Amino acid sequence: MERMEVQRDVRSAIAIAYELSRHEHVQNREHVSQALGELKDELARIEAKLGGERIHEVTADGLPPVLRQVEGLVEDAGPVVGDQIKALLQSVQRIAGELAPGRS
């Protein structure tokens, strides 16, 4: 996958994580909202490097602990939002694979 495609996918994942975080905040599920916010922030760090001169610094090393945290809270979000979070996690795992060393 080309860098521009990866960057587009990262931006989409950021937007989805943000919207899900806001929804969980409105539902007073702050622990889920916070975890999704941390995922959004980690994706934003990756996106900033993808779009700039620091492309050589891009890694997905910070994603696994955040993904594990969010995965552990899927059930707390309820069935509908939980399914949306699962789909987001699958997309982010695919993105992380694209960012792995040796991929371009």
C-alpha cells in the first residue's frame, strides 16, 4: 500500500476513534471514551510523521498496548458500538501491519 493510502486510512481511523470516543463520553462511559481517545492520539502521532519529513521515524510500536486496552473494553460499550470498535481495531491492526519494517 502506498504512503498516501496508509495516511488516508490513518486519518479515517482517527476520525472514527474520535466519534466513538465522543459517543462513549455522552453515554458516561468515560473509561471507554478515554481508551478510544488514547488510540486516536497514537494514530495522530503516526499520521503526523507520515505526512512530513519524519517519515523514516514512523512505527506502530505504540499501538499494541493501546489496542489491547481498547479490546478489553469492547464489551463495556454495548453490542452496536462494540461492533464498531471491533471494526476499527481490525482496520488499525491492518494499518500497523503496513507500517511494519520491510513494508512499503
